[in-house]
Amino acid sequence: MLFHMETNTNKTTATLLHLSALSQYCFPFGNFLIPIMIWSSTKEKSQYLDAQGKLVINFQLSMFLYSLILCLIAIPILLITILKNINIHEMSNQHNFILENLNFENSGGAVVVAILSIVLFLALKVIEFVQIILAAIKISNGENHNYPFTIKFLK
């Protein structure tokens, strides 16, 4: 998407719009709330800011969807595998639990899938962080940036 020369104010606002997705590290769902607030208050001022807001929100929604899928794969598999392989004996007088014979020998491919999902989740978070910074740098320099792996929820 090519835009004519944008004002410094619009480039700065667009840069902040991209960087606002990092607010997820300060509070939950900040990567959605802050960009939506900035986008909704600036989208009428400029077609450029409207397009940048949609890029940020689409990328964040895509990352959320991919993260959710990976968690829905990993968490149940790990919980079922761990709970199935633990022998718990309650000590009647002390109400303590003792874990004995934690055994993953018969778990096979399920654990591999869960671990692979966790690794992919971590890689996805690193890619997300790097892409946000890269987008902010490019936008501040007046260049275009397209996030990879983005589903266009907002057009």
C-alpha cells in the first residue's frame, strides 16, 4: 500500500500506533486496547493512519489466534500426560502429597507435539516482538511495512 508523503505528525502517530502493541507487556490485552484507542481517535484524520491502525490490529488478532491454537494443543496434552503418569499417595495424617514414579516412557508422540507447540509459541512471541519494532522503525522512516502471517480481519 503506497501513500503520498505523510506529515511528520502522521508518521509519529503511526509509529506510536505500532509501538503501542508492546503495551501487552505492561497489562493484559494492551496490545489490542491501546492500538484500538489510538486508531479510533485518528482514523478519520488520515487514510494513512486508518490503514496503519488496521495493520496493527490485524497483526495482533492474528498473533492472538495463532497463540490460542498453540496453547489449545499444548496445555491439554501436557495436563493429561502428566496427570496420567503421576501416582499420588495421600499421607492420611499430614495431608501432604508425595509424587512417586513420575514416568513419561509411554507418552510418546503426544509430549513431542506439546513441546513442539510450546517452542512454536515462544518463537511466535519473538517474531511478534521483532516485527513490532521493525514496523515502528520503517514507519518512522516513511517506509511501508507489511506484517508476515497476518490475516486481514479488518479491510
